[in-house]
Amino acid sequence: MRTFIGRMRWPDYLILAVLVFFFGYIWYTIEGTLNYKWRWELIPGYIIGYNADREAYFANILLQGLAATIRISIYASLLALVFGTALGIGRCSKNLTIRMLARTYLELLRNIPPVVVVFIFFFFLSQQLIDALDLARWSRGIARQEDIWLWEFFFGDMRRFPSIISGVIVLALFESAFVGEIVRAGIQSIPKGQWEAARSIGMNRFQELWYIVLPQAMKKVIPPLANQFISLIKDSSIISLISVQELTYKTVEMVASSRMIFEAWITTAGFYFVICFGLSQLFSRLERRREGQG
């Protein structure tokens, strides 16, 4: 902390003073002009509740939403990595049809508002797939069983399993466009000499990609992929529009029932900030360690 303070100069203090004044003014406006009554003391109860009958604590509405957001982000990122890698390879294909199909998909998703993309994928693909596989009936059957803690650990409330799968599919398909461009850039950054060397020892196109190009490309794209994962966590709030009960959706429910508008949204913003900033610092440290070892 002393080192950090020692690095600060007068412009840093000026910016800090402006920020303090700005947030102080907002606080005064909310509390004074709007006559808003803060109820921060109730927020912990919406994170972890207490059941007096069972004499046990339980994850309340905000913590449930946070857990759903984490699950959806992890599953969607893995699926987006698979789709995005396939799209990135397709963008570099020698086949014109495959190359154009991959580029069309990427350009459409990168140039259409996310909200529109979410609704298109939900109604025309995700929901249709869930209905075709009859996942709703299957998940209800799982929910009626006993000792389903493992299912609940990975997917939460099994009665809402179709909703989570919808969110994962929609988010993965949307994010795969950005992952695809990152992978494409990584593949095209590999020198042509690597391709020529692979062909000189008799490798076919698939072997070139699998054994020579992709291992090198994926090492180069790890930092931008890490940043994209952080963006995916923030973008997960969009799927609340299709009634996926993640953190943003649960916050809306909480605001509607408690009328604690500012407390609820500030707490939710804090959750997102802690996760994203923490991951950003973790990825930066891992990247510096990798560079040091290299």
C-alpha cells in the first residue's frame, strides 16, 4: 500500500478527488433529493438466508443467481471454445464454401445487436432443441429422485435445467463468433514455413493443423481467450431476457419484491466486479509467469 501511495502524483490525487466528489454527490442526491431510505442491513439476508425451522443457513436469491451465472459461464465458455475453434479453422480452410459459411456466421453475429441474437437463437434453435430432446420431462424426473446432490452441484435446481441449457447454448453460440476470430488470427499468425515443413514430411491438412499449427496457435491466443471469458461472464446478464435465472434475473426479482433498488444493483455490480477483476488479475499473473518461464 505504501508503495502504491508513493507512486501517486498530483494528477492521481486530482482524479481521486473528482471521483470522491462525484460519488458523494450521487449519494447526496439519492438520500436527500430522492428521499431514499437505505437498507443495507437487509442485503446479507438476501445472500445467505436462515431457516428457523430447520435451524440451518441456505443460499438465498442473490447467491443462487451468482451460482447459476458461474455455472452458465463455465459451460458456455467450453462450448464456445469448441464452436469457435471449428469456426476459426473454417475461416482458414482452402475450401471456398466452408470459408464463406464460417465468415458469414462470424460477420452476422459480430454485427447484430446481442439482444437480437439472443432471441433468434432462443426461439429458433435452443428452445426447439430442448423440446425435441424432451429435456423438460427428463429433468423433472431427475428432480423427483432422492440423493441428487451431484446433479444440483453441477446444474442447480433440476426443475430449471432446460432454462440453464437454453442459456448455455445461446451464450455459447453468440460468444463463439468472437472466439472464432481469435482462433483464426492465431492460426494465421503461424509462419508459412511451419506448414511447408509439415507437408515436407508427408502430413495431410488435418495432421498439419492437429500436430503442428493448432498447438502453437492456441498458446498465442490464450491471453485474448482469457479476456473473452471475462467478457462472457458480463454478457451472461443478457440471457436474463429469456428468463434464465442467473444473477441479473434474480436481482430483478429481488428489486420487485423488496424495492431495494440501489442496494440490490450495487451488490450485483459488486459481484460481477469481484469475479471479473479477480479473473483478470489471475490471468495476468499466469501470463507473466508463463513469459518468465519462456
